[in-house]
Amino acid sequence: MFKLVSADSIEIGGKVISFPCSISGYHRNNPSIVQNGGLTIVNFYPYTETETKSFGNVDKERNIWAFDTQGNLVWMVNPPTIRPYDSNPYTSVFIKDGKVFGGNWCGYDFEINITDGAVTLPKNQGRPW
Amino acid sequence: MNVIANIDTVMEMAYVKVEAYMTTPHSAADLAQLEATIVASIIPMLSGGAVAEVAADEAMLTAAAAEFANEAVPYLTDAVSGAAKLRSLAPKLLTQLTTEGVDTINVAAAAAKSSDVAVTVVADAVETGAIDAVDAGQVMRVVDSAKSIGFKSAEEIKQHAGVLERWSSNFKSLKTEEAAVVNAGFEQAPYLVGTKVIEFETTAAESFVRVHGPNNVARSWVMRESDIAGLSAPEIAAKFNIRDVPSQLSRVDIPAGVKVRTGIVGPNGFGNAKGAVQYEILMPDIPESWFQPIRSF
């Protein structure tokens, strides 16, 4: 279980975890946090111009982090396998058909292997949007 | 009225002008005026870039030029001193259209002069009631947009009419690329092969919208609100070949200084629609707050 502490922090197993910027979707009342396979998986993405600066201090294409029940970091997602832009950060994490996906800025939904954070792009996904 | 159709109208008017000069007897003053008109207007207009229907009307214009050379010039030769210059101008025009061919005309150079010419012709068109002021404004926007982007043929202008009609004076064109080249960066093609994709930078704020679901709010693909007005969510998905029918609509206000690409939607693995105009925000790390909810579908 996790508890939302603020726009950029959560509590897992009594440990408060802070992110470099807001949890994506937090300001739309749809925080990008999913739980699967005993992990709490969080996507963070800047909400304001100010946050883009702190976001620049981390690997922006690995901005989905997974934590175990004690709040320990298990993995950071792998970068997208298709990278049309100079930087292709993830802007959401969600579950569909029981699988975890990371949606990214350029419009693709990558399936995430929750054992190690590796990503694959499903076939027949259609155009990026 | 369709903008491209307006351009046809404008070109037709220009042709009528040429024809009128050919068939009417002229005084010395008339000839001087004719010379000035040709120099200032007709030749650069026929040279292409301005109204850009030259290629489509190549046969007609070539015939006009031939008539001009074969009939008008001999007539003028017997006239006053200005005729000599006219005689040299007409064959030059004929050479341009017949020997070099319309495609080889340096349209880019012509386009540099085209706006002034187009203003005159469009003003005439409005004055005679051929088109109204609103349509005239649209014609001029297309002419100016084509010049701004650097489109160099009538075919390009026709092919990208949607992009041109949505072009803004707040866009500064940076470069154009073949859609196939841009598509190569993606897993499935977002742009219509055979067309151009234009990269530009905003010089002032511009408003767009994005359709999406709960899990794909902040992403690079947006469109003009007018392009989805009155459409249902499934109709929007079909128009833009989007896999998932959107459930929400957000406004995306892009400030000055942001790089964006625009081009035409093409068929892909999900849909076969083509022709819609889309925009792609190229700068990463765009704050999520740029996407402000408008409504749900």
C-alpha cells in the first residue's frame, strides 16, 4: 500500500519517497501510480515550468520508478525503444488488460516488464498519439 | 469559397487582362501603360510563385503567350516607340513558358515578388465582385503562407492546402522534410507519404486542442479546435487514425518560442483516413499544466 503525501511524494512502508517533480496526473486527480506484482510503480513528469528544471536532473527517459513494499527502489524503467525526439520521457503509467504500460511524450504505450523495467512496443498499436 | 478555387479565379482574371490588351487598339499612352503593367504585374504573376496555378493552367497560359507573341507584338510593332520593348518582353515570356517550361521557372524568385502582385490582382478581383473580401483575405494568406514555407510549385500548394489554410502569421518556418523521412522515426507512419512536413517555431502564443483518454493527456500530438468542431469522439478518432476513441478534450496553449511540426495525416496500421492536419510539439518536457481540460466526450 502507498499513501500520497504531496504532489511529488508518496509514503510506502513508512518511508517517504520524494520525486524530482510532480507525479503525473496528480493535478488532474488521476495520479499515475499503479500496483502490480507487489510493486508500487510511479511516473513523475513536470507540471510547471519550474519543475522542468528539477526534472532535468534525472534520466528523463527512465522516469517510471518501481518500489517494493518497504519503499525500496527495485528498478527504473528502461528508455523507450523508439525515440523520435531528442528526449522521450514517459508521461503516464497505467494498467490495461492486466499489463503495465508506460505512455510517453511522443505518443507510444510501451509494455513494461515488471520484473526488471524493460519495455517493448506491442505490435499493431497504430499511429503514435 | 474554396481558397484554391479563388486562386483559379484570380488567375483567370489575370488572363483576361492579357487577352484584353491583345485585342484592343492602343494609343501611345495605352502602350506605355501596357508596358508598365506587364513589367510590374503580368510577367511575375505568370512566372509562377504568386498564385501558383500556372502549372495547372500551363496549356492555357502557353497558348496565351503564343498569341501574345504572334498577334499582339506585330500589331504593336506598327505602333509607337514603346512597342520595341514590348516586342522583347513578349518573346521572353513565351520562352519562359515554352522552352524552360513552367516547372523550370524560378518560382522561388518569383514568389519573392509575388505578394505585391497578388495584392493588386486580388484587389481587382474584390472590386469586380469576383470574390469577396473574406475570400480575398484567405487567398492572400495562402499566398503569403506558401511564400513563408517556401513551397515552390502549384502542386505543392494544392497538396498542402490544408496546412496553408491553417498556417498562422505566428509561425516561423524552420524547415520542410519529406513525410517519409519524418515517418522513419516512428513505428507507424503519422504523416501522409508523398507530402511535406513543416517544422516551425511559434513567435506568439497559439491555441490548439488535444483529444485523449485518462492515461495519455500530455503528449505531443495536437490539432486545431476548428478541425474537430461538431465531430463525435469516434469521428475524431477516424479522421486522425487514432487507435483509441478519445474520452476527453484539453486545450493546449503553446507560447512563443516552441518548435512544432505540422503535416497531413496519412493511412497507417490503424486507419485509412488521410487529409486531416495535425501538429506535433517537438520540445520535450512540456509541463503537464499546458494541457487544460475543456470537457469530456
